[in-house]
Amino acid sequence: MKIVTFNVNGVRARMDTLIEWLKDTNPDVVALQEIKIQDVDFPRTIFEKLGYNCYLNGQKSFNGVAILTKGEAKLSSKVLPGNNDDQQARFIEVYYKRKRFMCIYLPNGNPKDTEKFVYKLEWMDRLVEYCNEALKSEEEIIVLGDFNVIPQYDDCMSPKQWAKDALFDSEVRTKFHYLLNLGYLDAIRILDNSNSIYTQWDYRDRAWEENNGVRIDHILLSPTAADNLEDSWIESTLRSHAKPSDHVPVWVLLGDK
DNA sequence: ATGACGCGTCATACGCGA
């Protein structure tokens, strides 16, 4: 099963790219973030013609997540429990072929001296709690999306540049590592411990040309899912195509066992 | 400290992202 996560930075702006890319790569499960569109306006029929069912948690202008599956899945939640006042569309979960997929768009959290950072920490606490509960089922769980977390020094080109940023904050990194300590595995790092492998490059300051990137889009696997890991990779070439997102797709290939 | 680039919006400036 080919599984991929991709922060598209606006689904409407990325339709040409997405159509060509889906035809070329033919994933079974696609997790999208920052679709920046209401469910009612989502170009559902275009994806359906390509063979995908669409499960949406959209929002006007900002945020918004979706999961596309080849054939039918079962929508299980659009809510990350723990805060009834949370109005931001950042979570959707489906079951597909006996696997549980959580697509997340974790808050950015900048600037750190504002409520945005408090919201990020609170959101991460809820994610840790939810992912801990989920493990009790021994299901195959795939948590994937834009985590807005640089886990380690090797996950950015210039740690100094990020020292005071919400993406590299020590408390944020600690909370990310809680997920690993629960038993989830970082699918890219299982197979590749090199540096200079990134998933996002700023549009500004020639960041792509200079490979000044960050690895913030992740796929975490429960131990039972990791048992079936056959491959993982970052599709960085997409960043040099015309009209790119600032993020690129991150893939895992899971055997069916 | 600021702005840079791109997206979306009750657009032709501004909020937001990372």
C-alpha cells in the first residue's frame, strides 16, 4: 500500500500539479494539509474521476485537511478530542483496509510570545493523549501530516536560524518525542539517518536553491504498522516543478501482510 | 528589527504561513 502526505498550500492553486502527480505516482492513500477551502467548494469530482474517495475537514481560507483513498474508507473523526472550543480544521481520521489513518496539520505556533504558541502546545498535548489511547488497540496506525516540528538538529540546514522559532522550540520537540517514546516510529528515520533531507523550503531567499530546508512533514507508524514498512522516501523533486507548494510529499510503502 | 514569496480574501492591502 502506497501512502503519502502532502501539504499543498491551497488545493485550488495546486490542482494541475495534483492531477499530474496522482496519475504518475498512483498512491492508495493521500493525506493533504492546508487545502484552504470549504468542503462544499472542494473539487471532489476531479479526484473521483481519478479513482479516489474524498474525506474532508475543510475551512475557508486557512488550514483544512483531507484524506483521499482508492475506493471506500470509513470516516471515523474530524475532531482531536480535548478542546470543545477548537474551531480550526486540522485533524481527520479514517479507517481504510484495516489500517487507521490520522491526517494532521499541527499548529505552527509562531510567534512564541502569543496565544498561537499556547495553542500549539495544547494541541500537541491532545495529540499525545489521543495517540497513546489509540495504541491500546494494537491497530496498525499511521499518523501523518505537517507536524510543524523540526525533531532534531539534523532536520534543518541551520539550527541557529531556528533556535528561537516555534518549529524548533525545546518544549515542542520534547512533546514530539513523547510520541516516539510511546512507541511510534518516524518512518523516514527508520531507513535514513542522513542529514540534508528536508520536506519544506521557504519560498523566499532562494531557500530551495541553497537547500535551506526543514524536515517537518512526518509519517509516524505504530509498532504493528512499522512491522510492515517496506520503504519510505521524500519526493523532493516536486519542489523544482512549476508553481510548487513550499512542501513536498513524504511517502511510505507498507506491505499488506 | 525588517522583509523577502505565495495563497486566499467581501482583493488591488492584509493576514497567515515557516
